[in-house]
Amino acid sequence: MASVPAQASVVVVGAGIVGNSLVHHLAELGWTDIVQIDKGPLPNPGGSTGHASNFIFPVDHSREITDLTLDSMRQYKELGVFTESGGFEVARTEERMEELRRRMASARAWGIESSLVTPAEVAEKVPFVDPEAILGAFWTPTVGVVDSVRAGTMMRESAEAKGALTVSPNTEVTGIDVRDGQIAAVYTTKGEVATNRILIACGVWSPRIAAMAGAAIPLTPAVHQMISVGPVPQLAERPGEISFPIVRDMDTFCYERQHGSDMEIGSYAHRPILHDPDEIPSIEAAKLSPTEMPFTEDDFDPQLEQAVELMPEVLSNPDVEIRYAINGLLSLTPDGAPILGESPQVKGLWSAAAVWVKEGPGVGRAVAEWMTHGLPEIDVQGADIARFHSHQRTREHVRARTSEAFNKTYGIVHPGEQWASDRDVRRSPMWHREADLGAVFFEAGGWERPQWYQSNAGLLEEFGDAVMDRSAEWDSRWWSPIINAEHLAMRQRAGLVDLSSFVIFDIFGPAALDAVQHIALAQMDVAIGRVVYTPILDENGGFRSDLTIMRLAHDRFRVVTGAAHGMVDLKWFADRLPDTGAQIADLTSSWTTIGLWGPRARDILGGLTSSDVSHEAFKFGTARTIEIGSLEVLASRISYVGDLGWELYVPMESGLKLWDALMDTGHAHGLLPVGLGVYGTTGRIEKGYRAFGTELDSERSVVEVGMSRPKVKSQDFVGRAAHLRHREEDPKTVLCSLTVDDHTSAGGEKRYMLGGEPIVSADGDPLIDGHGRHSYVTSAGSAPSLGKHVLMAFLPPAEAVLGNRLQVVYMEEFYPVTVASVDSTPLFDPDNECIRR
Amino acid sequence: MTMVFVETDPAGEVTLTSAEAITFARKNPQLLPDGGAATSREVSGPPSGSTEGVVIGPLSDAAVESLGRLGVGVIHHLDHPDLAEYSAAAWAQAIVDVAPESGTLLASGTPRGMELMAHAAVRTGARMAANVIAADAEGLLRQVHGGTAFERLRLDGDLQVLTIAGHACTPEETTPITPEVYAYDLTVAEADLTTRVQRTEVEAADDASGLTSARAVVGAGRGVGSENGFAEVLELVDHLGGALGVSRVVTGLGWRPHAEQVGQTGSRISPDVYIACGISGAIQHMAGIEGAKTLVAINTDEESTMVQRADYAIIGDLHEVVGAVNEEIVRRRG
Amino acid sequence: MNILVCIKRVPDIAGSVTLDATGTGIDESGLGHTMSSHEECAVELAIQTAAQAGGTVTVLTLGPAEAVEQLRAAVAVGANDGILVEAADPSVFAPEDIAQVIGDVIRDRAEAGQTFDLVLTGDDAADTGDFQVGIRLAYDLGYPVLTNIQTISVGGAAGGGGERGSGRIEARGIGPVGTEIFSLDLPAVVAVHEGGVDPRYPSITGRMKAKKAQVVEYDAPVPGMGSPRLRLELPEVKASSVTILGEGPEAAPALVDVLEEIGVIRP
């Protein structure tokens, strides 16, 4: 029996589109001694690639996914396995037409040619679609189909031809040896491979392999039903695999895709059908392939009728038979994003899982670059395996969220949409108080966070039109004018914000200073008690994060960052500590944080403590421990909302006592609890504060986001060389704030953008920056203090001119906007007097 | 006492499968549920515990001799003009007429054997087990789920009726004896002749593809990939002057006609060589090729059942390997 | 001509199976279900025969509530309606019991005004492989029975059994030396062996019709005789004695050597 090589630089598990693409790109990047194994035979080992419907619609609301898809399309084309067919997303309802208009926004934002067309135009290209059944469609001419098995074979063979790769099919992983937290060997049915890296790219089986090393890849195999019907005379008339555009019947969550003389109908409309990786049959026991599970007819029956409505001529033909029907398995994750990168649980365990055929080659390249250079060209931070909080790795959470999300695959999902399942996993100590106040809870990282408080509804009357209410349902979904009222109340008096969801970790030990100095852009050799806001850069000078670091002692620094990205930050820091002398401790669940901001903040805090909290005694950007009653409170004078105030840190168990004390004392000063709607959007957007994941990513430089400081510290830090270079270059793009000049739609309704919309010239032409990016709204929100709706967007430098009149496209209508800031100068309180009073 | 229904071929010789069934009966004395008390309904005196045979229609000397070599001590020869053409009901009744009241009545698991034993079971009030492969003190073992599993069972009653699965046992001769041949004066009921064969079309039955008679059969399974993936294997069939046989998945997917199916529910073949291309070796399929003298597997999966059960194997993509074999054959022809 | 086809819901197994916790059945988790392949052909024959002679096709199954899926599958390809004899665990029934239950249902249907001229079954079920139900049912009904039948046509020369009243069929099946042709009067039971017809796939409209199919339901009685099964066992894996000739196309000459030695290459 053939055996596997005794040693490998990396063992790639899986020979589907992802594993094949990975070995290709690793070999291209100079890797040798790669071993690729799959438990199935080649070229189709029986995973999800083998039964994929293989079509690609490039437009997705996510830029990251779109980038990966476009890169994948480019690679498929280079391999000669891409056939352009064009594709329609058809609407049967007005609500869907609105969604298609938002699809147009994404298409324009990502610079992909698309258009909205009439039913007649659909019928012209796909004559068997009944135009009476639809209202219109979103047409993308570059949609096409690929041969993913062929592409994978070519990529695998290219790596073999380089002599970089040994492929071992019909080889199953039986165990993984982990020594001192690091991969040491992979055991297989054909022998043992000594290696310090395993790359798990085996789709639905990935969790099972990761578990052998004690790590989690939180995905679940889930069913996507597909049938193939034929022979269809209308399809047989034209030669080739595909000669008609693909039709996505969005309102029925189905697609119809020609395959020769057959029509494939796929569905995301059935109940979520989840499996466990261990339930998937073996190759021997499977009737077809292991991931082509037995078809459950009842689940598909309703879709048949709907399909017939759309294509009556073709599908009600009694000679057109259902020849193939499967419950095909694919991988779903709790947040819908792929799972890429090195596990935070085991060194050397890499994941490239939950990836669709449309992203496969792009992911292969990105992860190969990541393994080689430490970071990929395309920013894939939303897919980082390190992002999961512990509860998000549990089977229960994965199943709950994927069940909830499954029918949203073709659904209309609001950008603010909240999860309904597996809630109340993490509650702050103030939760009951907040609930009593009618808090509307949004979730982040499992934390229940008040977005606004119904108890503040009375403010609406106080502030009247200044709350900028929204009449359009979509604009006001997952939103309340109370947010804006809370904002105004905070600016006039004071607001209290529950910030328990902060991810907090300490770096400590004799080498702690060296460690943080190496990781942070800002000077960290500061006085004890200083609080430093700093970008965290990668080697290319792109953003990995932005966060605050407090120096608590000569040898202790406390990092405070957000819930959404905090786990990735934790790994980023942990990976960059020296071997000795510095340690890291996650204190997220040890500390709760309460934000107190507004002109009355000092009065309130001063009334609770004997410490001197005057501007002179307690300067902005400093932190120190003060006493509030019997509590020792770490008070940090900074602000993300642009007002006087403090973040107050106490042990989790004392949070309620602190909250009550603040509320009691604050009452007389007009203190109100305010939600994350203020903290996360209104407060920050009128101050022009950038947020990681929207404005800040690995692609744009510190200079381009307007955050460079006059001096760069002399000490070396990650990304320093690139940052210095960026400072010398002309920026390719400039982050600007824009105000919407007129909100009135053609229908006479005032509309409010939510983010993601394209920014175009006054003539309606697209704006393209030096990165080749089309301008689009990165963040949008009310700026109640200004009475304006503010948009942030990267503009080509030539357009980044104060007062420049441009347009934003919302629901396919054009609204005038004006460039109001071309750097980080806040629109509200540009001199930051509020903070420093 | 164990009585075996013996099938003979057109030449009058005992069929291979009947020889298997007789051997099975002889080597499993524990089949006797009553400990060996031996009484035929209309005959007395045959040696206790021996294996008896039933032959319907012409009984050749060769058959008598063969049965003797197989250890059959008594032959019940049932001949009657109304039995000349097959009618299951009439034949079964004739067997029942001479069958023991206790003991075992069995036949090989051929279509005839199955049908006659089922009729006989009903007519004697006995229970029946089909496709038996073994018998021991605990009871019987038979194939279920197309041979992927075995059922352990016990039949109650004085008489049990069985069919023996093909290849459950290899025919084995013993010290030859001269069987006693008993003839009978039979009565055939008119009602039992309604299901009589009206005529037999021999040519039509000669399988068009030559599958069961070919010396070389090339088998193709799911590994072929698609309806259009048969070019290489068909060329090889041509080079070998053989026949194409396919797995159930292939006919199930509509890639090839059922007539080409080999296996438990398709043809059972016994060529000199069977070349299985891209067939993993599902038991249903293996059941159809057990008679192949040499088994060759071409498969990407070295661990597959087919490779493990083969005499020779090439690990690789069937299209590439078969293509190369074709080229090599052409090259050697010069 | 009204035809009843008796079908059985069976696990759709491929290569290997594992046993369930009781050891008396196979582990069906992850397996689909289907009707036995002989029965798929029986359904197809019934549809063709009914189309030829005029009449209806009814499908009957004894099985769990889920077996209605198999009834619907038959309706999807052209059967008219179904009869579900519900038994949570059909494996406890002996072939004798099943024949008895079906016989009783057929008699009950006759009283309700639904009669069948022809009753089709498969030769045997893909799971139990008993090869008895059709024959035992025929005896129970007092009908003649054929097995191993692959095609049926309506009519044919008169002869044999006299006047039974509801037509006559010609049936063809596989015999030991050729195709055997039978001709018999109805009513009758015919057990079908696959291969004579290609079962059709359902059309979408057929499937939509099946959803609304009428299914008469009965509860199966407690089996009188009971299955003789003690338990299931799995075959032992045999040791391999394979000679690997090589990998990939390079091994082709070695195989041609083997074929030459056997002497099967055409000159």
C-alpha cells in the first residue's frame, strides 16, 4: 500500500476546490514538500465541490465576499473553465424590487456592471420565463458557470508539476498530534506525516478533523436541495452546457440553471436540515457521494409549483422528468462568513472551510498568502477563524444561527437585522435595570447591548423635529428616533452607556512595554496612567485594528477593544508577544465598563467621589483608580462620542452597584441611560470617528483615513516601514465625511441612507479612487447635533475637496451630497472643546 | 431427511447451482429439524439421514450418475405429460407429493427454485427461508439487503423449506453411490396448469449483449462519470470481443440500459475475466461477478472493495488507464 | 382493468451497511428510502397495462406512516391512488402475515366497491428478499400466480383456465433456457422481476399531482405468525490477495500481459 511522505511543510486535508486551490497557490508562493490528502478518490473525492451547481453571481452585499468572488472568477477564466452566461435575479414582489435596487447599489459600489430590467427583457433572453410571473429583474451579464472539479484538478496538477506537492487520495486522517499547543504530526490511514502545519480544507468534515487536535471549526453540514429535470426540448435546441442565463427566483429562494438539456432547480426555501459531520455516510455506504444525501421530497414539493409558475412551458411538460434529486450538503457558519486562518486554539492548525465554489480560488490564494506572508492581499478579516467568542464555537450556537439564517440565503436581510436565536448568552450586570427601562437589545459577540431605551421616548417631544424621524419603513427598521433623542440629551446633559461588551486584555511582565511598543503605531512608552488610542497595523501598513491601551504600571498595559473584532485582536497580540517576558490575559469577563459622557459628566462623577476630577487634575487621555463609595473604579478619560466624560471600569460583580450610584446621583443632573445607537453611530459619525471594519481595513493606509500624526515614533513597530512610505506618497484615496443636502425622493418621501450606497459625481458618473475602488458609503447615520444625515466615504483625492457637490444613489435615486470634511476634522465641535472642557 | 429439488439443463445434466444446493444439504446434517426421522409421504425405506433428490421431467443416466457422485441416495423421478411444460403450481404439487412431512425441502436460489419452494411451502403449510448460506445449531443464516447483511433465523414446524444462495457452497463430490430411483404415477390437477408456459423463445432469451456468455466482460460503474464517459470502456470491449456490464448505479442514473446490469438484480456472469472499471464493489454487484475466473479492478481507490477482492488491480483514473490499455493493445497488434 | 401494485418502502443502500442498536435491523440514519427495484418495474408495467387496457392503478404498501412517500412516488409516475396499511415496524411481520393482511385489505376494498383484476408485486423485496409474499397472497386470494415476469400485455390467446371473467393477459418472464410466455385469465397475481421495462422518472406535474394523491389508510393488525428473525449479522471482510499491477496509465502493458495470458484479446 502506498504510504504518505514522512514529513511535510504542510498537510492539506481536502481535495475539493479549496484544497486544490490552496496547494496551487502555496506552490506558486514557493512552498515545497506539501502533502495533500483526501479520504475520497480523485478527481471528485465526494465533497461539496462534486455536486456544486457551479454558477457565480459576482454581486454580494459584502465587499469581502465580492472581492474573493471576483478574484476567483479571474482565476477560473485563466484556467479556461469559466463560461459566461449572464444571470437574472427576478422579483415577484415590490419588496423584492426594492431589494434589487439595493443590489444595484452594491453592484455600483463594487464596480460591477449590472442593470435593472423589465420582465420583457428577461423573456427576451430566457424565452421560457413567464413575464407575467415577475415584476422585473436584476441583470448581471458577467454571471457564469465554472467547472470546479476541472479547475481543481488543473491547480493540483500545477503544484505537482512544480515538484512541490505529493497527493495522496483515499487517505483518511485518523489523528493529529499536538505538542505544547503546536501541531506536530498528522496520522493517516497511510502512515504518519511529521509536520507543524495542517490546513483543513475539507468542507463539511472540517469540524471533525479540527476536533482531533482539540480545536473548533464552527460550521455545520446543511442540506441544499437540488433536482435536475429533463430532457427539456427548449434547452436541447442550443448546444453546450449553458446557453441561457441563469435565473435566480429570489422570492421563492430558488434558482434555475441550465445544464445541457437538463434544468437544475436548487432551493434554499426548505426547512433547515442540519447534519453532524459524523453523520455523513462513508464513501462505501453512500448511494451517490457522501455529500449527496437522500432527497427528501416533501421538502421540495412546494418549490416545484413555484418553479412551474416561473417557467410553465418547460417545467409542466410531462416528458420532462425529475432525473436526479439530492439533499446536497454544504457548510454553514453561525455568521455566514467563511472560516479562514490559523486557529487561536492550536498553533499550526489552519482552516479554509465554509467556502463556496464562487470564492474557492480566491480563498485559496488569500489563505496561501496569509500562511506565507502573514497577511493576504484581499482583506479577509471578517472571515478570520479567530473571530469566534467561545460560545460561538458550540454546536448549539452553530445550529441555532445556521437554522435561522438558512432561509435568508436568498432573503431580504436588513443591514441592521438582529438574530432571534441563541440570545441572552452574555448579559451585563446592569441587564435587569436596562430591561426594566425598556432597553431594546442588540447583540454583539453574544452580549446583549441596549441599542436604545423605550423609557427615553419622552425625549421625542422635547427635541421635536431635531430627532430627524424617518418615515420610510426600510430606513427606520431596526432603528428608532429615540436614538437621536438620547444623543441630543447626552450632548445637553449626560448619558450613561453600558460598555460591558468590550474585549479587555492585559499585557504584562518585564517585556510588556517592548511587546506593545512593537504592536502599536502610537508611542507606548508613556507615563503610567496614560490612555493611548492607536491604530494596529499589519506589515503592509494596513489596519488590523484600532483600540485603546492604558498603561497601568511600568510592566502592565490594558488593551480595550470592541466585541465584534476583539477576539481577533487578542490573537494578533498573543501571536506577537516575545517568547519570554510578556504574557497576555483575557479579562473581558472580569471587568464591566460604564461610559459616562456629556457636559454634566464631571458634576455627576464629582458628586460620587472625593477624587479630584477637574480638567486640570484629571486630564484627557489619562486613567486612574478613584473611589466611588466602596468601589475602586478605574476611570479613563477618553471618549468615542466626542464629549466630556469617562469610561469607568469595575469588576463585573460590582457593575450594578456602580450603575445604580451613577443613576442615583446623575438623576438630578438629567443623566439618562443611552444606547449603543448613540455610542456606535450618531456620536461617532458627527465626530468623524472611524470604525474598524467599515472605514478601517487592511487596504487603506493611516494617511488615507486621515489618521496620521505629525511624528512617527522612532521605535520599530509592525508596519512602520510601510507607514513611513505611505506618508511620503500621495494618498490614493481620501476618507471624507459628506452631508446629504436633500433627502426628498421622487415620490416625495424623505429617505435616509444606511451605508453601502455608491457615491457618484454630480453628473452621475462613478468615482474611482487610486486603489481602483468605486466610492461608496462606509458608514451612514444621523448627526443630530448638526441636524444632518452624514455619510462617510473614500473619495478619489481630486474629489476630496470641501464643498464638492456629489450625489449618493439610494434605491436607484440620486440625492445631492456635499463634502464636509476631507480629514478627521469632526463636523461637530471641530476643535474638540466639548471633550476638553 | 433433506430433499433437494434438482434442476437439469437441456442436455439433461445437473446444473451447477443444484450441485451447490445438494452439497449444502449433504454437508449440513443439522438442517434436519427432527433429528433425522426420515419418511417420504409415499415412499418408505430410503436410508435414514441421506440426501434425496427430486427431478422433474426426463432423467438422464448422466444425471443419475452425477447425483450419485454428489451423495444423493434416492432420486424421486417425477415424469408426467402435464409436467413437460413448466407450470409452477403443478411442479410444486408434484414435489409436495413426494416431500417429507418433516425435515428439509430445499432448492438452489434460482428463479425456478425460488418459485417452486415458495409454492411448496404454501402447499405444505411450511415456513420458508430464501437465499440461505449456512445452517448450524442456532438456526439458519440467509442473505438480506442484497447480500450486504445476513439474517439469523429459526423456522419452526416439522418441515422447513429453503433456497440456497448461489455460491453459498462449492459443489463437492463424495464417495459415489448408486442412487435408488423411484418413479411415481402422478395426478396433475387441471387448476394447476393455468400458469403453464405457453411457449419459450430461446433466441430472445439469448442476451443481446452476450453478457452471460462472454469470455471477457468489461464492467463500468459510477466512476465513468457521465452518460458520455463510456468511450474507452466500449473500445476495450471491442478489443476483447467481449461484453459491457454495468453497475446498478449506472442503470439507475439512466446512463446505460438495464440489460447491461450485472449483479444481484441483474445478470450473474462467469467470464474468464471481468475488468471492473470505476466500480467500488457494492455487494449487489459482487454477487453478480462471483463466477468470474479472473477479476481485474481499475480504480482510483486502492481501499475499495473491488480492488481488495480483485486478482489484479491498477490504481488510477479509469479513463486514463483504459485508454492506455487500448493503445497498448493496438500497438501490440502492430 | 384495475390493477393493484404492492410495493415496499426499503432503505436505499449502496455498499456497506451498519446494524442498529437492537441488532435486528440496519442503521437507517443517513439512508434514503425507496421502493424495491422489482416493484418500480411493477409500477411501470401497471401504468403501461392500464393505459393499454383502460383502468386504474392503485398502489398498496404495508409500512410505517412514512411509507406514504413511496405511494406518492408511484402516483407521481402515473398511479392513481394509494392504500397505506400502517405498521410502525413491518420487520416483525412474516411473509405469511403480510400476504394475509394484504388479502384482507383487498377483500375489504372489494366490499367498498374497489376491485382489482390484476395484483402485481415484486419478486421479492430488496431488504428481506423472502420471495413469498406474492405467491402466498395468490393462494390467500385463490388466484393463479406467476413470478419472474418482466413484461405484460393485455389479451392473448384463450386457453387453460376457463371463464374467470375479467380479462386475459400475456406475460413474459425469464426461464432457464429462454423467455417463457404465459397466458392467463384474470384475476391473477403476478410477481415482477426488474429489467423488462425502464421505470419512468416523475415529471414535475406528476410530482405535484402526487402531493394531492388520495391514500386510503388501514391499521395493520398484530402479526399472527411473526418474523422468524433472530438478529442480523454483517459479512466478514475477506482478506485481499490482490496483485497491484501499478498506478496510472504506465501500468497498462502489465494488464495487457494478463489479458494476453488469459487469451481474451481479439486478434
